[in-house]
Amino acid sequence: MSLPRFTPTPDGSPTPAMVEAYRRDGFLIIDGFKTPAECDALRARTHGLVENFDPATVASIFEASGSQSHAADRYFQESGDKMRFFFEKGAFGPTGELVRDKHGALNKIGHAMHDLDPVFEAFSRDQRLAALAKGLGIADPGLIQSMIIFKPPQIGGEVNCHQDATFLHTEPVSVTGFWFALEDADETNGCLIGIPGVHAGGLRELFQYQGDKLVMTKLGEKDWPAEREVCLAAPKGTLVVLHGLAPHRSAPNASPRSREAYALHVIDRQTRWSPGNWLRRAPEMPVRGF
Ligand SMILES: O=C(O)CCC(=O)C(=O)O
């Protein structure tokens, strides 16, 4: 099975067929939403950020214990309103030293580039995207989270099957993912894999603070219907819109090709933001719209 693919309308707003596909599947694939030049500009900016990033500034956080230490937990927990750099597990040797050039060692940068960097801001605060979000039912969009996901050659790790509302929860659920392929993504380099139609079944896990600890709580059935998985191959420039309850994952990238993507998560500010969510922003950085 494969999902329908669409091309963007001139002003970005969805056609009735797009809205129908999104409501039915929980996914909406729009090829060529961004031009190759727009993708290249974001990749060049990302490259510049990595160039200016000195791994030594965070080496003590990741050394030896990898990403499991208390310091690594805090580095993540405090990243909601910052631009922070996260490494792949396979980037470190047994004594905690980086075994790769930093450009091929990173898993992601997150989580507020859309507010802190002008190039990311321009890519994200695209009025065609605003029209799309509105047409899909987000009444008062708030740009809550952004990530560059590198999926580097050979060591790009898998992302387990999840629903985005597990991590960015509102009542009612409103989070919507806008995932852009900055490079061709297919089955050989770890493209997104989704399970269409399951979003109608509700939230299965919630990742929230209990006291000062982040805890994953089971709410529903454990196993995803893997037999219904579809590969969401995405040529460069493709936008995949993900309903907050649509389960998705990506496989490791064992290929020699990278698979850079940019994911922007939007909530509806007319809903209630769950105070136990991991992502926190300073009062001087309120969630803004498009
Ligand atoms: O890019 C990936 O591999 C996973 C992205 C993802 O899970 C997300 O944006 O929610």
C-alpha cells in the first residue's frame, strides 16, 4: 500500500482531497512544497551552525556514559527554548572520545531554531505553511518545537514508533508535525515509516514529568500493527504532515548517504498545554505563531 501524493497549491492551502486524505490516513504527503534551493539554504545554514559548534563544550556531558548521565538528561531537558546539539550513540568510542568528524556524528539539533535563527525562522514562518495549517484545522497555531534530524551515513540511529502527542501533549490533542525532506529519503537511508488510519484510536503513551523525573506512562495497547506500515519515501523538498496521533518511526541509516530532515511541530494555542510536558520555555520566549 502507498499513500496518495499531492502537489502544493499556490497559496499553500489544502484542497478538499488533501484534507480528506489527512483525516483518513493521519498523514499528508505534498511533494515539492519547498524548492531544492530552499532546502539547500537550510542545509547550508545547518552546516554553518555545526561548523561553529565546538564538541569540546559538551564533551563532559556525553563522555563515557554516552547520553545516559544526569548531565545529559539536563542538557536535553533544558533545550526546549535553545539550539542544542545531540550526538548519535555510534559517534563515541569506548572512552567517550568522538570517533568521527562532528559533521557526521550528530543525531539532531533542537529545539527552538525557528525562534532563534533567522534562516530557520524564514523557512518555518512561511505563509503557505500557515495557510496549510489553518486549512487542516489548527485555529491558532503556535510553533512549539523544531529539529534538524541528520540521520548520518552508517550510524544514523533508528527512531522508535511513536505518536508526537506522547511528547507534546495538549488537551485536546493538537500537535501536528511538518516534516521536510532536505535530501531524498527512501527505504535505503531511513525514510519515515507510518501506520495510516491508526490516529483515530487515541493516545497510547504519555511522556511527562512526575516530580523532577520524566516518565513514560502506558495508556493503551502495546503493539503497533506493523503489518500496516507504509514507507513514506520523500524526495528532497517533500513535506509530510503528521497528525499528532499518527504512529511513525524511521529505520537506522546504514547507507553511505545522509538523510537530513527538518521537523517543525505546531500546536493549537486554543487548547490546553499539558504542564507536565518535557518541553519548557522561558517566560520571555512565549510560543509564537507563523
Ligand atoms: O526524522 C525522523 O527520522 C523521525 C522524525 C520524527 O519522528 C518526528 O519528527 O516526529
